[in-house]
Amino acid sequence: MASITEKSDSEDTAKVALWNNPKARALVFQVLLIGLILWSGWYMYSNLQANLERQNIASGFGFLNTTAGFGIIQALVPYSETSTFGTVFIVGLLNTILVSVIGIFFATMLGFLLGISRLSHNWVISKLATVYIETLRNIPLLLQIFFWYFAVLRSVPGKRDKWSLLDSFHLNIMGFHAPKPIFEAGSSFVVYAVIAGIIASFFIKRWSTKRQMETGQTFPVLWTSLGLIIGIPLVVFFAMGMPMHLDYALFKDTGSRLRQGFQAGHGMVLIPEFLALLLALSMYTATFIAEIVRAGILAVSHGQTEAASALGLRSGMTLRLVVIPQALRVIIPPLTSQYLNLIKNSSLAVAIAYPDLVSVFAGTTLNQTGQAVEIIIMTMLVYLFLSLVTSMFMNWYNAHMALVDR
Amino acid sequence: MKKIVLSTALGAAVAVAASTAGAATLDDIKAKGHVQCGVSQGLPGFSNTDDKGNWTGIDVDVCRAVAAAVFGDASKVKYTPLSAKERFTALQSGEIDILSRNTTWTMTRDTTLGLNFAGVNYYDGQGFMVRKDLGVKSALELGGAKVCTNTGTTTELNVADYFRANKLTYEIVAFEKADEVVQAYDTGRCDVYTTDASGLYAQRLKLAKPGDHMVLPEIISKEPLGPVVRQGDDQWFNLVKWTLFAMINAEELGVTSANIDDMKKSTNPAIKRLVGVEGNFGQNLGVSNEWAYNIVKQVGNYGEIFDANVGPKTPLGISRGVNALWSKGGLQYAPPVR
Ligand SMILES: N[C@@H](CCC(=O)N[C@@H](CS)C(=O)NCC(=O)O)C(=O)O
């Protein structure tokens, strides 16, 4: 007995010693945690496989190569009913990216405008911004989507009628119709000119910053860049004999009633499902961005502005060179979460038949194949990936803007 | 972060997969005291709530009949409204015991989803609805049309096949919820609304001006609609299957909810077996021998539920057509109770 007690005692002391070593302790916990995660992952996976098999539910990724058999209203890559479920995945993914990227662009523009307006000294402007923000921020997004889709759809002209602008842009219940640019031989030179212009502007900007640091002389970078990016390509465009024409939307109001209205294959059309989702997403997210921008600007102490004017900077320059760079440091991290929200909220598309990933893949494809597990995992990984890419980009931008100790 | 998301994903997936399949559904139902029935989110005549909030319809009556067979009380049903897209997952995961929601019996659904179709309570086919003022008389004139429908349905696939086979172009606008399809079609976003013909008659009632719309003569598919259960529980499958058969047999034998008490005294052996005076048919299903008596007494025979929910005297005004008994030139046929 005694010897056993002794032995365990000595073991105890050894353990206690290890226990007191924080490094070893942390290592043990981490190994345990990883082990636990791996084990539960494996356990759930094998359980899942067994259950699926027992219930006779098909599994595996073979379905990605089978024919989908249904139509999709908007596809950025060639798609027909004979395409595979794999192509459906791509179509849905691109539609999600399309509405998210454009939505983020408009939400940011509108958000900055609203945020600055709310701080405006002009009473009317600041109150208008306040009312806009407080109203739209507090109405559920899904309702706003329905509003833009159903309420607005009902008030635009029907299929056989239209509202037109300059005879080339038209709106009716079938969507927004615009001329489509058709590029001809030689137009590639215009594209090269634009690219060259962008690269040149980049170097000019660097050179002018350096020169300003050294000599204090300024250089009209903006105008030079505009000239390089727009002006020179325009010259190239005309020099090449205008290698582009516009394909206008074609509207017919004669013939059978079914075929009246805008004709397929002419011009470019943005479907109402896309427009409604885009409007709702950008107008809703803009309210949050506006508040973030306002907070960011308010976070820059007034002393900074005063110091800037004491140095003789004009108010535009103060905003651009002193206030905004400092405000951005406060703005960017929460702005990133708004971008992520917008991407994830785009999945509400399913409510109004916009064919995003959740609608055509996690919806229709799931229902036609019944392979819930594979499809949901793929869909979640896509959103995770999109979110991580956005975060990474914003983190990079944030690091770029961060305060550099000098 | 990634790990957490992934394991939640798998967790959710396991929750879906770890269900009561294989377990005795009937015992579970007896223990919990009600049948959990998956229905539509509102399709008049099939599954719809009335102004008092009670579910009615030919699909609802199938569930009520099952409850009558199990509990001797047709009211012991709880309903889960499901969109076309959600319905199969709800059944697979054990959230519902029976799916009775205008669901078409197809080979893919029968063989890959781990489900069994227990029969057909309504033989249907897909049709097209258009505005009368379009002047269209046949589906073959629909080239170039914009078509509204529900996602996750056979409808979506049939319409693609039909237009492709007839070399017609079309554009599909597919919504998840039926009410949104109706609304979009009503506002004029689409020229055509396509779904099961019965669904067209039902949904037409929801349009602003039902009289302005017509259903085209073409029926482009076979849509046998019926109740669905999970695969792997034969006892429960048998019970649902024979509930349907009992209603059809009752109609064939002239047994109705009104005369069934008198029929208990009938000398016809087939009727005696059906109403439970002779034989142990209920016991063999795992319920009481009064099972079919309770079904017909409380819910009605097949003809009665058809007439009450979708028949000529209802707003849907559908005639028996192919849903007449086989002995009257239709397709409804049930194996004998013996
Ligand atoms: N029978 C077809 C279509 C079923 C379907 O979902 N039909 C729609 C239109 S009639 C519907 O039930 N809507 C009612 C709802 O979604 O609640 C199928 O099984 O795929």
C-alpha cells in the first residue's frame, strides 16, 4: 500500500510541475482542442454517411455532371437547359458576385454622401439625410426588396409600353433596356490605351508626391490622369475610325400581342429582379455606411482642422489631406463588416426570383437532386470564401491607410 | 473560424441526416398523440386555411384520414406549411411524418431521396394560364413568352422540355413561394403562368380579375400527386397506402360518411371487411379494426372528399375526369381489402 501511495505521490509532483509550466499547459490544451475538433468532425462525417446510406439518400458529387434541365433567367456564362448542375453553380455564383460588387459600389457612394450630408451645416440637407437614414435603417431588408420589386414593378409601364430617356434608355416591367456596345476590330487598341493611361497615371502620382515632399511644388495629378485615361483613348478611338457601334433595344407595338414590347436579342437589359435587389441592398446598406462615415469624421478631433487652417490649408484640402485619411482609419474596419453583410444579404434574392447562388443552387438544384449535404456545404464554403477575400482586401487597404510612425 | 463554420455545417447536416427513419413512426405518433403533416403554404382545394384558420383540402383530408385510422379522431393532426423547395428535406429530417402537398410522383424523387410515394390522390397534368386578351389559343403559340413558375418543382423541368421539344424560345422567372408567382404574373411580369392544371384553377382564384385569364387546352405532362413517407418504415408506409385505398374502396362499394352506420349491418362481405365487422385488417396494420370505419365516418370516401374540396360545386369546379373510379372510366383503383 505504502509503496503505491508513494509512487502516485511522486507522479503527482511531476504532473504538478508540468501543470505549472504555462507553455506546456497551453500546448496540451491546444492539442486536446484540435483532437476534439478532428474527432467530432470525423464522428459527424461518418455518422452522416451511415445515416444517408441507411435512408437511401443519394450522396457524392456526381450530380455536378448531370444535366440540370431547367432554365435560368440571367446567366453571365453560356447556359441552357442541357447544361450541368456544375454550370448552374457557376451561373449562380457569378450572379451573386455581380449583385454584390455593384451593390457595394453604390452603397459606398451613397453612404459617404449621406454620412457627410448628415454633418452638413445646411439644416435641410442634414435633416433630409437623417430622415433617410433613420427610416431605411429600421425597415427590414426583405420588406424593402418586396417594395422595390412588387410595389414599384406595379407602377412602371407594362410590357407594351415604356418610359424612355433620349430614345435609347427605356424602363418597363420587363426591366431597364439600354444600348449595348458592340466592339469591332481595332477596339482592342482603345483598351490598351486605357491600360497604358492607368499605369502612367500611377507613376505620375508617385513622382508628384515625391517631388512635393522634396520641393513643395504641386502637380495637377487629377487632370493629367483624366487626360491620360480618358482623353488619349478617345483620340485612339477616333483615329481607329470608331471601331464600335451601339445595338439599340428594339421595341415593337404591332403584330401579335404576345410578341409586342422589347424584342429579345437587341440591346442590353437589366432584369427587374436584379434592379430591385440592387436598389434594396445598396439603399439599405448605405444607411449603415453613412453612420460609420459620420462617426469616423466626428472621431477626428477639431484641433486637427484648426491646426490645418492655421497652416493655411484650404477647407477642401483640409478635408482631403487631414480629416479623411484619419477618419478612414476609424471607418474601414466597420465598413468591412457592412460589405460582408451586403454579400450575405444578397441571398435574399430568392424571394424575388433573382437567380443568385442560394436560389438556383442551394434552392432549385438541391430540390431537384435532393443532395442537401453536399450542396449546403459547397454554398457555405462559397460565402466563407467571398467573405474572406473581402476581409483580406479590406485589411490590406486598412494596413495601407494605417498611421505610419515617422 | 473556418473550422467552426465547417463543423457547424456538418453539425447541421448531421441533424438533417440523424432522423427517425427506420424507427417505428407509428409508435412515435401514438406516443406524441398527433400526426405531423406537411402541407402547402396555401393552395385552395388541396391544402389551405379557411377563415377560421382550419386547414382544408383534398391533401389535408389524407392526413385527417390517417389520424382517423390511428387515433379514431381525424382532428389529431398538426400541420407544417412548406414551400415546394423545403418539402423533401422536412420529410427526410423527420420534421413531418407525412408529406401531403400536391407532390408529383417521379422516379428521381422515389429512388434518390429516400422517400416512398404511398399512392395517388389526384391525377394531374401541367397546364398554362394566359391573359385572354393575348389572343393565344394554344401553347404552341407561346414562343418568346416570359413564363412564371415555382422553383424546385417538376413544373420547371417540364416547361423546359416542352419548349425545347417544340423549338420555342422562352424565359423563365422562378419564385420560391406560390403567392409571389401569382403576384408577379398578375402584375404582368410574365405572359404565362404554368403549374399543375389543378393549381392553375386554384391560383386563378387569387388573381385580381380571375375572369380575364384562361387555361390553355394543352396538358404537357403527367403529374400524379400523392402522399409521401420516408423509406425504411414499411408499417407506416402500409398504413398511409391503405388509408388511401380504404377511401377509394369505400366509394366503389357505395359506403359514405352518411350511410356507414347502416352499412355495418350490410351482408356484402366486402363491405363487412371494410367497416371492420369481419376480419382483423386493422390489427394487421397496427391500428384498430375500426380504422376504415373511422376514416369514412369522419373524413368521407374518395368521391366525397373530391367533391367537397375541388369538385364541380366548389370554386375550383373541377370535374372527376381521370380521377373517376376505374369502374367509371377513370384511373382511381384500389386493391381489395381481403
Ligand atoms: N406537383 C409539382 C408542383 C407542386 C407545386 O409546388 N405547386 C405550386 C403551384 S400550384 C404550389 O403548390 N404552390 C403552393 C405553395 O407553394 O404553397 C411538384 O410536385 O413538383
